[in-house]
Amino acid sequence: MEGVLTGLMGGLAIVFTPMGFFYVALGTILGISVGAIPGLSGAMLIALTLPLTYYMPATDAIVLLIGMYVGSITGGLITATLLRMPGTPSNVMTTFDGYPMARAGKPGRALGLGIAASFAGGIISWWFLLLLAKPLSIWATRFGPFEYFTLILMAMVLIASVSQGSLVKGLIAGLLGMLVSMPGIDPSSGMPRLTFDQHQMTSGLKLLPVLIGVFAVSQIISDVLDIGRKIERVESAKSGIMIKARDWWRYGGNMLRSGLIGTLVGILPGVGASIGSVIAYTTAKNVSKTPEQFGKGSEEGIVASETANNATVGGALIPLIAMGIPGSVIDAILIGALMIHSIQPGPTLFITNPDVVYAMIAACLIGNIIMLAVMTGSVNWVAKLAYIPRTYLLPIIIVCCVIGAFGLDNVMFDVWVMLVFGVIGFLLERARYPLGPFVIGFVLAPLMESKLRTGLMMTAGSITPIFTRPIAATFLVIAIVLLVWPLIGEWRRRRAEAAGVAG
Amino acid sequence: MRTKTKTTALLCGASVLAAGMAMASAAQADWPERPIRVIVPFGPGGTSDQVTRTFQIAIQENDLLPQPINVLNVGGHYSVGARQVMEAEPDGYTFLTLHIALMGGEAGGMLDFGYRDFEPVATTGQFCLTPVVRKDSGFDTVDDLLAKAAEEPDTLLFGANLGAINHMAGIMLQNSEPGAEFRFVQIGGGAENFTALTGAQTNVSVLSAAEVINFTKLPDGSDNPEAQIKPLAYTGPERNAKLPDLPTLTELGRDVEFCVDSWWFAPKGTPAEAIEGFAAALEAAAETDAIQTFYADRTFGPVFLKGDELQANLDETWERIEPVAKQAGQQ
């Protein structure tokens, strides 16, 4: 414990040197800005910055990148709320409730809640990072393919519960999303499939271009069609940006739960921030007293989604620091940044480079504090974004989307994918097929497939470990409960109504 | 401050090298006239990216080429970036860095092109592998492991990225013992396999020597008591300096040598002066402190090949790899 405290002091000392602080602040602010622009993602910012960091001292490089990581996850909340375009994939769940709230004249309140929740999520996972990095990452190695499979199954159940309107259309949209994720390299034979002789399709349809297309480009298309119509000027209530002590109290339980979910999901390698917020959102909806508000502007929904996606940042750093295993795509890039400086992240990183470890941990804390300050300070100004005439805004956003789709992997094909999915997303919306299930199917299906097939390879085709391995069985039970619970609630409500009418 | 001293040292070394290079570059006055682009067909941060960028920095800091080098990561599947270079204008300004995956993909039937569709430029360094098992597995030698794999074929779970380097290595290993058979399961790369072994989800895998050192050794070179895994042998031609107690597979009487070379390619038809000029710059860069430190950190073998020697080496590697990759493709 004393060692942790001394180490943390040392880390803070590094971050509070003028250059150290400058880089954390720069990283966080850049991260927020890039995160707030639909199309540009944190992963792209970090990938583009990485070559520059090769010329910087190791600790400066790493605190800069961590600042970007923290900032980008939070920045995405702004456009998700105001424009219904998630800045990064992990903010998709925030659009469901943030945008309706903003439309209802409470953009400040929605942003304020999102900022507070982001900060809470960051700090909750930071405590785990500081105190429990080692035991938690050992726990995570126990996760075999069947545990992952049932975990993802649990998240899949959300397809049914986030469907607005027709359940059948929700399921169709979910299945379409799963179908779209199928082309690429077959996860258990290594051979290409469904590529239709387009060699670019060997990489499959990538997450970012599809998501930007479905959410941002489709929104742009529908905005352009409506451009002649006068935008209804909702009066923004100035108050509400600073959330009150009462709100912290009211949403404290939700934040703790979602923060914990986000941290634990973040620790699992390969399971990203998007899934953390999906699971936290479902859980919040299922324990909520007002589940019918979810998707129509529920404050609880914003809190759950934003707490969880920020918590995955600290969570994902845990296996990186404790064992040298990247917990996310961005972590894999961070490992590269360290290795170029002859620092090998691994189980002995605490022994070989304690200064780097604690600089990372301190940067994570300071980044969150800077994020809170910057977001709160600028939110009044940022919220006006919703009132900028779309004729100015949309061209800028579409340019950023193209840059973002191209910039991640430097492949032009991805830009075409994005544009095509913009049209597909637009048509789906017009036909009242909900986009939420589409995205969840698209994000989760590949992971679910590869984990299941790995598991079946291990057992030569037997599925029994799903029932016999304790963690897997637990997830399975939760998934069933999550699926059945809303149905029972609905049935009881109807029965009560029927009784009321009869009486 | 430390960085500054390092840079000065590099610059001193550079002037010596630059003198040696002056004659070579005078002969190729026409190339390069504009910046050179090197495509890494993987995302940033991986081994290929680090090799390429370390060479980029070494060449630039030592003025080994009069024009800058731009490194471009083309993400997604590696065949996308490789194909981009194959189809690029062969004007001497586009290069590719890639490794044995190219041959594996061609032989396994997933690529319709291969190393013969490029002009080879150079090989810069190689890393070799080690079969690893859990400490509590009861296997102390490769013989123990393979005896079990022959006794009860298709029961030991071998974590691999199917069709990729670690899968091919696993097949070479099992082929060295008549009747031995692993059950290959899709896990992924080094970090994923370390996780799976630590969590006792798989029984065996291969990791690079650098990964094994990182995961099982303390900074002073002694064993890390917390590590759950141990290496059994080394696939290099000679023992690894940082793992001196680990026998090579050839020492153990098994005809398995498998190392992963970093290859540099150019599009077919690239002018010879560009290929030779770039190879000369890479060769000079390989001698710099920056690259030597990089090799030592990662226990890379300091191999350098170009020209006919490289061509012969590639053909010889293909002979060995083709049947193994075919076998991997049939899994």
C-alpha cells in the first residue's frame, strides 16, 4: 500500500512537470476535440500521433497518448447528444437518450449528466487500476472462449430490449447487422469468405466505416432532405449543466454499477468500450423503475452508457500494466509506443519501469480531471452547436467522416463502405427498422462467432462447458433473466391494466 | 538530457557512415529524387511497424538517403497493403515490409500472389520462436511433449492463429515426431496465447523469444517465480544469448529451424538502381547503434541479406514452408 502511494506520488511528480502537464492537457483536449467530431476516432488520433512520439522521451509520449485516450471517449458524447451522431463507436448508446433529451429542450442537462457520468466512470476504473491491477488481470486470464461467448450472448439480448416499436423489425435489423459482419477472414480456418472476389473485402467490413456510415452519414442524408424546413429552436435551459448534489445521490448507484461493469469488461482483451456501454445500458434498463423511458430521453440511460464507456479506459489499462496484454485496440498501439522506447510492457513492468507505470496511472487520473474541467467549462458554448445552421455544419462533418474512414487504415475502399452504409442506414430508418439492434448485431456477432468456434475446437464439438463452467453458466443465467424479465413485467402490467378495466 | 547525448553519439557514428556512403550515392545520382514511401501492411505498434520505423529513423538521422522516407500503415488484412505495393507503379519510390505470412498465405491458398510477384530488396534481422507449456504441465522437454502428442494424438490443445506463423511452427514441431498430433485451436497472437496458457485454457503454443523473456524473466535475467509458463526449446540456428539454457531444436536432434525474417520488397519491374540504393541504405542503417540496440532488446538475429543471396534464401525458405503451409491450410 505504501509502495503504491510512493509510486503514485512519483507518477504525479512526472505529470506535474511543466512538459508532463502540458502533454496530458494537450492530449486530453485533442482527444475531446477529435472525439467530438463524428468520423474521427480516438484510435485514429493515437495512431497518427504515434510516429511523432518516437522522438519524445518515453514518459512524455505515454502521458500524451493516455490523455488522448481519456479525452476521445468523452468527447464523443457531445455530438451523440446534440446531433445524434456518435463521435466514437462507444457513444452509440448515448444517442438513444441524449438526442431525445436535447430535442426536448434539455441539451445542457443531457451533456451535464454525460460529463459527470464520464468523470465518475473514469475515476471508478482508476481506483481499480491503482489498487487491484494484478489480481484482476489474473482473474481475466480465466476467461476462456465459453465465458466470452456467454458474456456476449448476454449483451446480445439487448437487441430485443433496445428495439423501439416493432420487435420483429428490431430482430430483423439485428440479424442484418450480424450478416454484414460475416465477410472477411473466417475465424477458424483463416480463409477469406463472402468477399465476392473483391480483394479489399479480405479485411471484412470494418467497424468504423460501417458505424460512421450508419449513424453519421445517414443522419446527414436525412438532414439534407429536411434542410429547407426551419429547425425548431428548442430553448436551452441554461441551468442543468452543473449537475446538483441531488443528482450525484440519485445516480450514484447507477454510476457505481455501470462503472464496475465498464471496468470489468474493459479488462477482458478484445472486448471494447462499445460492449461495456451496451451491457451497462441493458442492466440499467432492466433494474430501472421507468424502463419505458429508455430510448426516449432517459437520464439513467445516459448515465449508464457514459459511465461505462469511460470506465473501460482504466479497465483496459489494467492487463496492459499488470501483464503486458493489450485490453483494447488503443492499448495495442500504446504497447508499440512503449516498445519503440525499449520499454517492454509485461509482468515485470512494475519492476523494470515503475516510473512509466505510475506516470500512466497518474496521467489517467489527471486526464480525467482535466476532461471534467474542460468539458464543464466549454459545454455552454459547445451546446450551441445544435443551433448552428445545418448548411454550415453538414459539409464540415461529411469531410471529417471521409477523413476518418480513410485515415484509420489508409484504404480508400473504407470510404466507399462508409458512404454505402450511409444510404443503407438512411433507408433502414425510413422503413422504421431501428439502428440500435443493427449496430449491436454487427459489433457482437464476429466476437461471438470466433469465441464459440474456438470453444468448439477445444472440445471437439461439445457445447456442455457453457453449462458446467461456473462463470459461463452465470452469464447464461443472467442472459436468460434479462430476456425474460421485461416480458414478465409487460405481462404483469397488462394483467393489471386488464384487471383495472374490468374493475 | 539523456536523449540529447544519445543523439549526439548517433550523429558522430553517422558522419563515419556517411563518408562510406558518399561513394555509393554518387553512383546513383538519379535516385532518389523525391520522398520514398514504405507500406507496412499492418496497423501501427506491431513488430513490423517497429522494425520499419526504427530503420526509417536510423536512415534519416544518419543521412543515409538524401530524401525522406514516409511510412504508411495500411491496416486490415495484410494482403490489402501487400497487393497495393504489388500493383503500385514500379518507379522505385514504393516499398513494402512483410514476413513469412506472405508465403504462408500463398501456399495455404488464400492469396493469389506471392513473394515471386515482388522484387526482393533486403532481409533485415530475424526473430525465432520457442515452444511454451505451463509450468505445471509435467513436460520438461520437447521430447516429453511430443511423446504425449504421439501417445494421445489430437488431445493437446495448441493455441495458434490458424494459417499464421505460430500455426506453421506448431506443424513443423509435430512433424518432427512420427505420429504426434496437436489439436490446433484459434487463439491469436503472442499476447492472446500467453493469456490462454496462463489461464490453463490451452496446453501448448509458441511465442517469440522476446515475448518469452518478457513474460518469464525478471530484469536481472533470473526466472520470474510468478510466471505460469516455461519455454522448452528454441527454433533458431544457435542458442539465444538471453536464454542461454534453452537448447535449440537442432541440438535436440530435430530438424526444425524456423525464424521470421523481416523482408523488404518493391513492385516487380522496379529499376535496379532503386533496389540497390535502398538495400545499401538499409545495410548501412543496420550497422548503426540505434538498430543494434533495437536488435539486442528484442533478441533479433542481426541477419542482413540482399541481391542473389537474398533470392536464394527466399527460394530455400519457400521450399521448406510450402508443404507446411499447405498442411496448415487443410486443418
